[in-house]
Amino acid sequence: MAQMSARMSPVSAPSLRGWRIPRLKGRRLTAYIILFAFSFLLILPFAWLISASLKSEADYFAVPTTWIPNPIMWQNYADVLNEYNMLTYIGNSLWLAVYSVVVNVFVSSLVAYGFARFRFRGRNILFVVLLATMMLPTQVTAISLYRTFRNLGWIGSFLPILVPRLFGSAFDIFLFRQYFLGLPREIDEAAKLDGCGAWRIYWNIILPQSAPILVVVSITTFLYSWRDLWNPLIYLSSEGTRTVPLGLLLFFVPGRGTLFPLLMAAAVIALIPPVVLYVVGQRYFDRGIVVAEVR
């Protein structure tokens, strides 16, 4: 019997392996099919957006709907950029977004460094008060802020949008603090032995090790500033200070309705900077969004 089982074992093992391999391939194939279906559902609206941006107004409302425009109206993009002054709006939104990223990342990380690395009386209370400010909707303080900025003579300029950025963001401070708490304190002690002060530890040691969270906050700040309609709608009134969200409102013509093909073309142009930014920083975004636990 022992000899018989020994002879059968080499035959049974390959048969089991041969049975498991197709099973694993079947599971992988099922996963690919599900992922492809979800990807198709996500890409479908963007494909429709691009198709609609290349249609004429008559083709846009044609029944039945066609996915391939005939003729292809490349002129829609030229009209958006030239006749509707979209290049100016893109420039305003870009420099406001870049300013917001630079200032917010610096200020928020600096404040978070103080909360994460320094021990002082009332630190936890101040941090709770900081988090409590996130519970106030923007609309609650809109009237008082508008009156303040109007008394300062800032209405119609970029100052009501630029100056609040100098105080950082409560949510971004929270993200930075959580990430800094996950960094070992031994590196601070080693730097102090080498003669580094608090500023050099922050600038030369903490920030270089915080690339994932820096990218996450930069991307979210850029997206918030790029798509912000509330603040420009309230504080910006002149043609030269309009941003992309305000520019998209211009495609509604009183008495005629919305110019949908031109609006779709403007939306495609407005999507390019956020998509490029996310693709460039995607590998850091996935790592940095999961912040460290509070110690």
C-alpha cells in the first residue's frame, strides 16, 4: 500500500495544480470584467462631453443622438478661447490656484509642525478650537466678511481671496499634523544634537520626508481653488478678474438659452489642468491620503 500511494502522489499533485490554475484565472478574469465595466461607466460621461463639444448646435439637439459629430466643429474651441476671453479666465484661475497651493502648504504645514512637535499648555484645546472652525459653513460668515472687505476697499480685487489663504486651512493643518505625528521623534533629537534649531528641523528634515502628504494637500488645494465659484462670484466683478467657473456662466445668453456646444468645449478646456495634475501626482496621492494615527 505504501508503494502504491507513493506512486500515485506524483500523479495527484499535478492534477490538483492543474485544477487550481484555471480557477485562479477565472477569478482574475471576473475581476477584470467588473473593473472594465466600472471604468466604462466612469469614462462614458467624459466621452459624451468631448463628443458634445465638437458638435454644432443643431447636431447637439438632433434625435436620435449621435456620438460621432458630423461635421466636427473644431471651431468651438477657437471661439471659446478667442471670442469669450477664456484664456484670461484660465490665467486668473491658474495664478490664484498656484498662489493658494504655495501659501496654504507652507502655512498649514508650519502650524501643524507646531502642534505635532511642540508641547505647550493648552495645545489640545487650541487644536480642538481649530477643528471646530470646520463646522461653520461658508455662508454663515459670508455677510460679515463681505462687509469687512468692503470697508477695506477690497471688493472687485483678488485680495478677499488671497489674504485668507495666509491663515492656512484647518483641514489641511489636521492632515499635516496627523502625518507629522507618524514620523519618529528620534530624528528631531538627532538633529538637535547636530545643532539644528526648530526651523532647520522643519525645513530640512520634516518637509523632505513628507512628500506624499505635500502632494495630497497641493492637489486638493489646487482643485478647490480651480473650481471655486462662491468667492469669485461674491468678490470679483470686473471682466479682467473673472475665473474659469465665472467664465462658464457666460455661455447662458438671455433670450437664447445656453450655448451647449461652446459650454462643453469650455468645460473640456477647464478639465485639462486638474487631470494633468492628478496624473502627475497620483502615486503620491494614494500613499499620502492615508494619514498616520494619533499617538
